[in-house]
Amino acid sequence: MSSFPGVAAYFAASLLVCPVAWVLADTPYFRAATGDDEAYNAGAYGDKPNQTYHSSDLRSPRFLINAWRPEAMSNESHIFISPSVSKQHRSPMIFSAKDLSLVYADPNWGGGSNPTPQIFNGTKYLTIWTGTDMKGWGTGGGLILDESYNMLYNITTNGLPTGADNHEFQLTHDGGAMLNNYHTKTYNVTSVGGPEDGRIQDCAFQEIDVVTGEVRFEWHATDHFELTESFGDAYQDRENGWDWFHMNSIFKTLDGNYLISSRHLRTLALINGTDGSRIWQVGGKHNMFEDLSDGKATDFAYQHHARFVDESYTVGDSSAEITFYNNQVMHPTSHSPGCKMDCSRGMRIALDFDAMKVRLVREFYHPRSVQAWAQGGYHSLPNGNALIGWGTVPAVTEFTLNGEVAMDIQFGPWSDAWDGLATSYRVFKSNFKAQPPWPPSIAAFDSIIYVSWNGATEVVSWAVSGGDDPLTLQGITQVEKKGFETAIPPPSNASYFRVDALNSAGNVLASTDVVELATGTKLAGKRLPKYF
Ligand SMILES: *[C@@H]1O[C@H](CO)[C@@H](O)[C@H](O)[C@H]1NC(C)=O
Ligand SMILES: *[C@@H]1O[C@H](CO)[C@@H](O)[C@H](O)[C@H]1NC(C)=O
Ligand SMILES: *[C@@H]1O[C@H](CO)[C@@H](O)[C@H](O)[C@H]1NC(C)=O
Ligand SMILES: *[C@@H]1O[C@H](CO)[C@@H](O)[C@H](O)[C@H]1NC(C)=O
Ligand SMILES: *[C@@H]1O[C@H](CO)[C@@H](O)[C@H](O)[C@H]1NC(C)=O
Ligand SMILES: *[C@@H]1O[C@H](CO)[C@@H](O)[C@H](O)[C@H]1NC(C)=O
Ligand SMILES: *[C@@H]1O[C@H](CO)[C@@H](O)[C@H](O)[C@H]1NC(C)=O
């Protein structure tokens, strides 16, 4: 039985063993099943429907749930996304995959694209990109955070004019980090109708050793591809240079080569990790594969997020499957929803390296047909499901491998605007555990106690203590944690309250400050002995 904050969860409260009234503080989500979708999509709740909390300054999106079929979903615990949220810096955000309640956000990181757990040195860490988004490219660093959200590494490019771009931050199997880079270069652009001293935005990538920060491999698109291969906009002299290549994903294979995606060349290519040459490419002007699917395996365009389904692919294998998000257009040409042609979709293709043939295995269109001109990703989940983040269309859909919709949600209304709406770059789903070093947060407002703990994944209930002397609080009751913020009507007439976070074994993980119910004043630094 699914329970969204404030809907089914409210009724579930009556099943609690504790005698105390308990209310969920999170604002209820909207559901197409109960007819909320029209108003939501008409913008009745804003361009970026959002909710605020009492015990936290964070804002988070108010989702619209179009489809929710837990029995068809993969079972990973959390969803990772960096949506733009009203009046808040873009941030990595983590939501419960079970009820979509907020679990973690920290706008202080800034940027936040590509939030996802990755393995480094045998351990799973939260990784994010932070930095300055220059609209279309960025300069910053890739961060590796431990299970307490402490930054272990901040990895950026070395010896290039700008830092790590926001399109990719992939940790390799062997202790490296793949970073994209965009920088301006004076270049002979006569081949595309420009001057001999034109300006281009070249795409480079570096593999950086995470521990030492040293460059293991560096590659520049201009050394291996021709400007005439670009399908991007015609050459124009722009301040940052003509964006002819637009690389947006890199993956290092076990044998040391690199699968890259060039949006503006409409190509996926395997780059030789020794000399930087193309080993093979699918799509684009020099496509090497015969298309067994009437062109539908190779006519993708402006695509994102290319990954091998089986990450153990090496050169010499006779076949491989690749997943990616095919935007299909560079500029909007069709409406979302109700796209009629050139609609965006997730794609899974199979390459046969003996016969040099390619076949479309699966494609996943949005249930309402959308066209997203930029961003987006395809996360292939362990059970084979496809999690598609639609990029500039503010939706996320999980499909089973045979194309059924397991989940379809929105974090903003449909819009044909090309800018200014809610977007997300890539969306991931993964198991995740964390316990922050900061304590849970308490607030009292209108004689209700509110409690939340940003970033904590292991809390199952809250133990409430109260008293008239803040130094001698007595344990009163326990209430179940549901959603990001729990609202607790005072369980006694006490003046002061404190709440302890309990895990599934009933152990106290951390305690809030003491709050005075009448005034909301917090007695910081006077945390008291546990009542156990
Ligand atoms: C954020 O939410 C508030 C309250 O629902 C709403 O009035 C506002 O329009 C939203 N902001 C945006 C940018 O949508
Ligand atoms: C990698 O893991 C090993 C074994 O747990 C540990 O001893 C070593 O310090 C780790 N190295 C880094 C760079 O974290
Ligand atoms: C990461 O390093 C870059 C420079 O290398 C710096 O500009 C940035 O502030 C650092 N980020 C954090 C979160 O420390
Ligand atoms: C620029 O490239 C063109 C070919 O497109 C070539 O003919 C010309 O000599 C080049 N100019 C310079 C200065 O290298
Ligand atoms: C990669 O380049 C090296 C050096 O040129 C070459 O020896 C090797 O055969 C190439 N690998 C592939 C798979 O083409
Ligand atoms: C989750 O699904 C995977 C298959 O994708 C399965 O191996 C695993 O046992 C499942 N875990 C749980 C907790 O159900
Ligand atoms: C609070 O005080 C009122 C009036 O004295 C009493 O009726 C009520 O039962 C008390 N509530 C609790 C939870 O102790």
C-alpha cells in the first residue's frame, strides 16, 4: 500500500500503538488519481510547487503523482535528483523512494547536479557536482561525501582554463574520476564558414586520480573530431566560443577506454585510452554501424547519459548494450505533453561488433509524450527497470523493462516555456544510508511540536520528553516518524519538550534541543541526559 505524505499516512496514524495524536506535517502531494493534475498543470500552485517546513529552512518540491505502482518498481530505497526549487539554490536532493518525502537537501553545496551514490575504494559514497552553472556548461568540482555528509574529496580539473564541468562526474573502477571540461579556444573555423581566428568552446575531459589529484589522461575533442561533424547551431562568434561538440557523458571501461556522448555531433563513441582516437562510434556523420531497426537505432540526436548496461564491456567483446536519453531535438519544436513528432525518449540499443550492426532493443516514451530540448538521463536499475529523468520537462518516470509505467511523477507543471521552469539534469535511484553530524531540529509553532532531521535515513520513531523544568524532562511517549517533518501535538501540559531520534532497534541516535512550547525558544547547548 503506497502512502504519500499527508494522504494515506494520515490514516495509518490510527494504527500506531502509542496513545498520542500524531499528525504529518509535510504538505500532501497532489495526485492525478484524485483529480489534482489539472490545477497543478495549470500552474495553480506556481511554476515550482514547493513546500516549507517549521523545523527547517529547506524548501522541497510538491510532487504531482501521475502513476504509482510499488509492485512494479525496483526496490532501491532513495531517489537522487537536483531539481530547481523556488527561492532556493539548486542542491542535491534525496527523497524516499517509498513515499517521496524529502530526506536530504543542502543548498550550501550549490549546483548539485549528478547527485548519486558511487563506489570509491570499495565503499559507497554520495557524490555530487558543485560549482557555477554557466547555462549550458559549468565550472566547479566533483565532491565525494562520506556517510555523515563530510567532504572527503573535492576533485577538479588540473591545468585547464576552467574547472570541472557539470555534465559528468563518474568514479572509475580504479580510483579515478572522469571530469568534463568546457573552455574557449581561438581556432581556425573556415571549414564551417567562419574566420581563421574564430572562437570555439572546446570540450576536453580528464581522468583525475581521486587521492592525488593528478591527471591520468587528458583528451580534447578538436584533436580527434572535425568541426564539420557538428549538427549544432551554425558557427557564430560568441563570447564563450561556438559550442560545436557539447560532450555530456563519459564512462571509463575496465580496459581503460572511454565511452563518450557528444550532443552536438549526435554521436556516442568509444575513445581509445592510449592515443585518444575513436575505436568505434554509433550515430553521427561517421556512424560505423548498420542500423537493423530502420534508422531508429542511430537517428538519435542531442542525447545524454550514455552507459553500458553491462559495465564489464571491453574491446573484443562481440556485443554490448547501451542505454541513453535521446532528447531528439536541440530546440523545442513540439508541445509537452502531447508531443506529436520528435519526442524525447529513453533508448536501449544493442551493438554487434562482429557484424558492425546495431539494433533498437527498447525505447521508453513518456506516457503523455513529451519533448525535452535539453538535459535528462537514463538510469538502468538493477532489476532492469529504466528510470528516466526528462530534463527540461519536470517529470520522472520509472518503466519496467517491458515498458509498463511503474512510477510517473512531476515536480513542476507542464510548460512550453524554454526557460524558467523546473528542470532536473539526471535522476538516480539507489540504496542509501546516512547519519548527519548535526542534530535533529525541533520547533514549536501554534502549540504544536515539529521535528525533522535533514539527511538522516535510519530514524523510525521519535521519543518525546517533557517537563516544566527544562533540566528535568521526563520521557512521555514515542511517535512514528513519517515524512520529512513530524508534527506532534503536545502529549502533556508541560512547558518544555525535547525529542530523541530512535532507530529500528530503539536506540537513540541523537537528540534535539529543548524547546519552550509557548514561545518556540530553543535552549541550545542545554541538551539533557537521556531519560532511559
Ligand atoms: C512556492 O509555493 C508557494 C506556496 O504554495 C506558491 O505560492 C509559490 O507560487 C511557489 N513558487 C513557485 C515559484 O512556484
Ligand atoms: C581504501 O580502503 C582500504 C581498505 O579499507 C583502506 O585501508 C585505505 O585507506 C582506503 N584508501 C583510501 C584512499 O580511502
Ligand atoms: C572545490 O574546489 C574548488 C577549486 O578547486 C573550489 O572553488 C570550491 O570552492 C571547492 N568546493 C568546496 C565545496 O569546497
Ligand atoms: C584554416 O583551415 C583551412 C581549411 O579549412 C585551411 O585551408 C587554411 O590554411 C587554415 N588556415 C590556417 C591559418 O591554418
Ligand atoms: C589504442 O591505441 C593504441 C596506441 O595507438 C593501439 O596500440 C591500440 O591498438 C588501440 N586500441 C584499440 C582498441 O584500437
Ligand atoms: C531487490 O531486488 C533485487 C533484484 O533487483 C534482489 O536481488 C534483492 O534481493 C531485492 N532486495 C530486497 C530487499 O527485496
Ligand atoms: C492539561 O490540563 C488540562 C486542564 O488542567 C487537563 O484537562 C488535561 O487533561 C491536561 N492534559 C494533559 C495531556 O495532561
